[in-house]
Amino acid sequence: MSNFRGIWVALATPFRSGHVDFLALEGLVKKLLGEGVRGLVVCGTTGEAAAMNKDEQLQVLDAVLAWARPDQVIMGVAGNNLAELLAFQQKVQSRDIAGVLVPAPYYVRPSQAGLEAFFEAVANASSVPVVLYDIPYRTGVRIERETLRRIVRHPNIAAVKDCSGDIETTLALINDGYAEVLTGEDINILTTLALGGAGAISASAHVRADLYVQLMTAMDAADLVAGRAAFNRLLPWIQVAFAEPNPAVVKAALAEMGLMADELREPMQVCTASTRERLRQVLKVLAV
């Protein structure tokens, strides 16, 4: 099985005047890798891939691969047209990468049998490990626990980004052991690690990634006291990071740090003034 254990950052895509800001992207990638994260997930939800065309997504992937090792890069591949998704998957897999992150097809709400067939087709076509992205509140369809447990038995499915919101499903996946479990809900990082999960794919880890790495290191050493201390330092930031639709607050924080322009693609909006003020106070404390 592939080893995805660790803290992965769900990478934001910097924009400036409507275009991808590759200079800011380079600085962000180098900063995060320098702080010791396991790797980067490119063109996922936080990367605003839904507002980017496929050529832009591949350009961002190629740019990140110029600054990161192949084993440090997972690429998001999403869609509800299976033929188009598989065609894009082949283009992505022509690059040397660690894996692809694939959610259930959104909007169409397939049956459980349809979900099994979808992920089987993706996994069969994959030349790199698949990270299944279970996020029912975005896709509009829940992968039921037993369906998910069957799906991840496929040898090409190596991990699950777990945003199910169901602790029993999380436990079942961890205990089954067919796929590594990476939480996609940042508030659950400590819990998932304590239960035996493999890590996280985190949007909030853009800020103080070093503390997230400390948390992971402490839990790997079975040092719950140190792990809890690191998590509690991060908690106010994690809470404010998702006070508005992601990645609005994350981008505002990165703009406050001088790492990118505070720009999102519509219909996403920059965060409100009240959230921004709260954010500034949290960042001030977290920097100490």
C-alpha cells in the first residue's frame, strides 16, 4: 500500500487580476514544504478547481511539480461525466505524481450501485494510487458505510479523505485497514490520529504548518499530552478558518501574511470585515 501518512495541505490557488499567480504559488509551495508537511493536494476544493478550466488545472499541476517531488503531490480529479473525467485522469497520470483525489460525482446523486461502478471505473483506469474523497455535503450524495467499505477494497484505492461526519464510518475504515484514513475535517485531526488514522488533508495547515507537523510527530510518538497541546494552540485558528466558505478565510490569512492577493473566483467571495478582524486577532496570538 502507498504511504500517505502525514499532514497534506489542500493547496489554495493564488489569483491576481483573474489569472493564476504563479509567482505567489511558487512561494507558497516552497514555504509549506519547507515547514515539513508530507505533501500538497493540488486543484481540490480549496484550490477552487471548480472555477478553473482543465488547461489551467494542468498548468498549476505542472508548476507545483517543478518545485515539489512527485511523491509530494496529489492531484484533484472531479466530475460527473465519467468519460470526461477518465480522459482528464489520463492526462493527469501522464505526470509523475503520488496519487489522484477523487470525490463522488456531484449533483447527479447516483445510487449506491452507481457509486461502486463509478469508483471501480476510476480505480481500474488509474496508474497511480487513488485517494477517495468522501464529502457528502458537497457532492449531494452519501456513500453509505458498507458501500464505502466495499469500494476501498480495490487494490488501486490507497486512502480516503474522510469528511463523512460519521465517526462509526471513520472507525470502520481504520479498523478494516484496506485504506489509510486522512481526515478532511480539520477539527477532527487530533481525534482521527488518536483513533489510528493516518493524518489529514488540511486547508487550515497553510498557516503554522509547523505546528500541524508537531501535532503529527507527537501523535506518532504516542505523546498525547504534546499532541493535545499543539492541537489546542491551533484550535482558534481552525475555528475561524472555516467561519465562512472555504477558502475565503484561508486566502485572507495568506494575504495578511503577504503570500498572495486576497482574490477568489466568483461566485466565491472574500471574507467579511468582521471575520477578517477576528482572523487578525487569532493570527496575532498564533504567531507568538
